[in-house]
Amino acid sequence: MTTIYDVARHAGVSAATVSRVVNGRSSVDPALAERVRQAMGELKYRPNAVARNLRRSQTTLWAVIISDIGNPFFTAMVRGVEDVAQKAGFSVVLCNSDEDPAKEGKYVTAALNDQMAGVIISPSGRGTHVNRLVEAGVPVVVIDRLPRGVAVDTVMVDNEHGAQLATGHLIEAGYERIACVTGPRRLSTAAQRLRGYQRALRAAGRKVRTELIRFADFREEGGYAAMADLLRQDPRPDAVFAANNLMTVGAVECLVDQGVRIPQEVGVAGFDNIPWAHLVRPTLTTVDQPTYELGRTAALLLAERITEPTRPASSVTLHTQLHVRESSRR
Amino acid sequence: MTTIYDVARHAGVSAATVSRVVNGRSSVDPALAERVRQAMGELKYRPNAVARNLRRSQTTLWAVIISDIGNPFFTAMVRGVEDVAQKAGFSVVLCNSDEDPAKEGKYVTAALNDQMAGVIISPSGRGTHVNRLVEAGVPVVVIDRLPRGVAVDTVMVDNEHGAQLATGHLIEAGYERIACVTGPRRLSTAAQRLRGYQRALRAAGRKVRTELIRFADFREEGGYAAMADLLRQDPRPDAVFAANNLMTVGAVECLVDQGVRIPQEVGVAGFDNIPWAHLVRPTLTTVDQPTYELGRTAALLLAERITEPTRPASSVTLHTQLHVRESSRR
DNA sequence: CTGTTAGCGCGTTCAC
DNA sequence: GTGAACGCGCTAACAG
């Protein structure tokens, strides 16, 4: 490994000068600078990022801690983050907490120990470790889910409104017994989407029946199981609102497996974009989120906070959009 | 930030002893160790990973450089990597090269500068930077695609065989003019899957028609465009083999949009698992890869190489499996 | 078993 | 505009 001293010697200057050339901060005599650059080229010098980070006690890395790498929602969001980060001179490393507070904790610790420049995180609910980041003074932006009692920048969507829209649509479509499969109680998104569902029912003068509500895990299997369980009800529901993409897919799988016709016997509407939703037969009615924008916005906020750490925390809410397709029209 | 010296002072020992306790390497008197641990607790000491890395000139991080974070194939693979890494005491950071050699280059540079402990990479074809890693002596495992002229550990699937299987199945199903949409020429997977397609045709005594072959980008749009182009042929193909998951979806979208009935007018078989392939109507025939295992194997190989850097490079090939569904049965 | 010493490679004072 | 010197926080030698 060639160090800054090797370059300095080879160019006949001091290490300080090489450092200046590398970082382009203070001005260096053009002739010298050229000599240094040439020496760097000949020796194939690569600055040691670790040493630099130690010295500056700062890295140029952002950690993005998401809760399910298998969910296209998060991966799409990451693209938005990446594009902004790139331009701002940061690299993005992705960490998958898998909805597990313990795993999340490990990544938070790593981010802290590795002196990451910033963190974008979708907290894994109650046991989340975001506060540790905040207390340590690390720039943080929370995405997708509201953290409890921590003042941080957040980027969310209008979950309640979106859920209300979807449920309202099912009501208008003429469904009578509309069920809801929402996510884990500990997650704000699950609670908000459930609330939107309830609000839509009440707005239509309907009764909210707790026996038609299920709390699942935001995954395919959970959606499947919840749907299966709902179908055992008597009378059974004639429509279902699923609170995220994977659970919607799970619910549909269950209905297909049981030979229940969509949308004639059971109507379906889901929250969240579903890749190739239009290829599934029937095509699926969804509440779409501006996923890429979500990531972009979070990244923008993070960049701002890094340059201006004392700025008061801000909350951005982006809007969802209902896409009516075949699964909810009978 | 509390340092190891703060802890040492507080516990009345030397920094070296604290270091020993933290790393549990050489043995320390239990009483002392306890005192140190207590001091660490009271001061909320977190070891500075950056300083440690500088000293050891090694991190505990693996970089996984994939070429499309939007492709479920790669994200599923990453789960396999993660599970192994976790157990071996490494953290995984994910980098998305987006099939762009320049972006890949940036991440490779970062991995080098940051002294990553190892790298798992799916090279972005011709302009790949894997050799830089190898030359620098960084443990590397190449996944999914064959690198050219570099001796590294690799984990692949039997692309040619799988493609042959799928194409052979289309032939047996009675299709006459079978087209192929494969990936970029520069990628070994694209070439191998194309070869499998050709081999199946020849094995059945059919002629390989170049006008029925398209090179696309391994993405949805590419598959769509290629299919659209193929449909303009006269006579048009009556079946298509698409060389990866996203392109299969794209091709199907195109067929649906143009009102071409699957599998009656055009049969479809695709390489690679497709999430909810069984929900799409008609359900899609696919050649499934052991995605998780692929990641797991790569991680295992990487761990081995790290502990035993001089071991000769090995190549592992995993097997694919044909899943016949409705899209190819007429 | 424990403490002392000496860097890892770099950026940043501070003189000149 | 440039160089010498110091130290970021830690761990690997070496003595003791």
C-alpha cells in the first residue's frame, strides 16, 4: 500500500502538500500540484479512507436501514436515496433489519461505531434504536414510519387518507362486509392505515366490526393466513382492504387457492404499489405511493441536516393515489 | 466521545487492558475484567471502529455489489449472503451498480479505500473492475456472471442447461417458431442462456433463426420492446424464451397489451424466479434458480477465502429447475 | 497477567 | 505557498 508519504517523497514535497492537492482545499502552486498528481498516478496512490475518517472523525457514507429488503417498496425507495446521495458526494450502504429490533440495533451500533455521516431508517417499531442515533448527534431521517417521542426529520405518506380512499372506494363499489388486514400493531403505518379504513366505514354510516380486522406481519404469508382466517367467518367478508403490497398478494393467493372469485365474491384493494399489478388477473386495485420520491426527499433532508445540524426537525408528507383496477369492480 | 483511555482511567487500568477485555483475545484477570466492563457501562463506551480498522488495516465489513437492486433475484440472493455473514461476524453493506461499469468502479474504489474485508460482486460485464480487487489482494467472490480472465472464486448456475430445458419444453409443447430474448452481449449469463436455447433447437433438428433472437437489457422495458419487435416479424413467432425474470414480465406485458393470447397464440417460458408467477394469468412457466443458496454459497466461499487467502480459486455451479405452468401449455 | 511504547495514514494547526 | 510536528483512537509488540 502506498501512503501519502511515498507520494510526497516521489514528488519531492511534503505530505502536507500532497494532502492539499488531494483535497483541493488550500491553494497549491500549480507546478507543484502537477508534480504531485503525476506522482500519485505513477505510484497508483489511493488515499486510505479509514485513516482519513479517523482524522476527520467523519465518513462519507450514509447508512440506509430498511426493514425488509424483500419488499419492492423499500428497494424502489433506495433508488431515490442513491441518486441524491451520489450527487451530494456520499455513498450509500444498505442494511436490512428484517423488522427485527435486535438486528436494527446491530446496524445502528455499526453506524455509530463507523462514524457514518448520516442515517436514513425505517424503524422496526417499538423497540427501535433511532433515539440512540439522535442522542449521539448523528444526522437521521426517519422514513415510512413515525418514531415515538423523538424529534427527527421524517418523510411519510398520507397513510390514513390513502386507506380511507381505498376503503371508501370498496364501499361505493357496493361491498357490504369489508375486512381489513393491517400490519403489526407496533408500526405507525399499520395503525394509520387501519384508522383510515375505520374512518371510511364510519363516514359511510357503517359499523366497524372488530371480527373483520386482522393484524398480520406485512408479509405475504401473513396476508395469506389472515385472509384464510377471515374466510372462516360466517357470514364471510365480501371485500378486503390489505394494508401493504405483500399482504395484498398473500390475500389474493389465498382467495385464488380457495377458488373464491375476485371481484365477484370478494373484492380486493391494497395499499402500496405492487410490481406487475396489472399482470395479475384480475388486475389489482392499489393505493400507490410515490416510492422513489419518498427516498429522494429523505435524502434531500439528510443532506440539509448534515450541513445545518441545528435546523429544527421537519416532517414531510407525500401523497398517495388510488388506482382502481379490476379487483374491486363488480 | 469517550475513548478507551477514559475507560482505562476510570477503571484504574491501562488502555491495553481495556482493549483486551473488549476484544476478548488474551486473557485478563476476571476481577479486572469486571471492573473494566463496569467502567465501559458507566461511561457508555463504544469502541471506535474507524480507529480499530486503521490499526488493524482491516474492517469487519463485506461489500456486496449487485447490478440491479430492483431485481428480486439479487435481493433474494443477498438474504443468503447476510445469514452467513452474520454468523461469521461480518456485516453486509449492499451497493447497487445498476449495470453501469462506472458506478461499479466507484464502489470498487470505495471497497478498496475502506479496506473492506471482502467483496461479493456480480460484475457489470466487459468494463468490470473485479481485477482491481483481485490485484489488490482483496478476497472476492464473483456471483451470477463469469468474469473474463480473472482467477477468482465463482458461484454460478447451469445457465445453458436451464435455457435448454425451457426451450426444449416449448418444442415438446408443439411450438414451431420459438423466439429468444436474451440479455446484453457482454454478460456471460446472457450468452450462456442464448446458447442453451440454440442447443435445444439443434437437438430437435430445428434451425436457429437469427431473426428470432433479440438482445435486450435484462429489464422490463427491454423485454417489452424486444417482444414488440418480434411480433412485427412475418410470420411471427408462436413462442418466446426470455432469459431473465424482468424481461419475461416485460414480454408478457407486451403480449397482453397487444391482445395476443398466451399460451394459445404465443407460448412463454422465462429464466429466473418471478415473484407471484403463479398469480399472473396465465401462470408463468419459469426456470427457477436456487437464489438464496447462491448467496449462501458465495458467502461461505468468501469466508473461506478470508481465512485461507492462498487457496486456489474454486467454481461452484448450482442447478436450476424447470417449473412448467400455464403459459407454455396449449 | 499487565503496562509501556510505538505506530497505523492522514489532515491540520502553526510557524516560516 | 509550504513544511514540521502533532494527534485522531486503537492494538500489537515488547518488557516486566
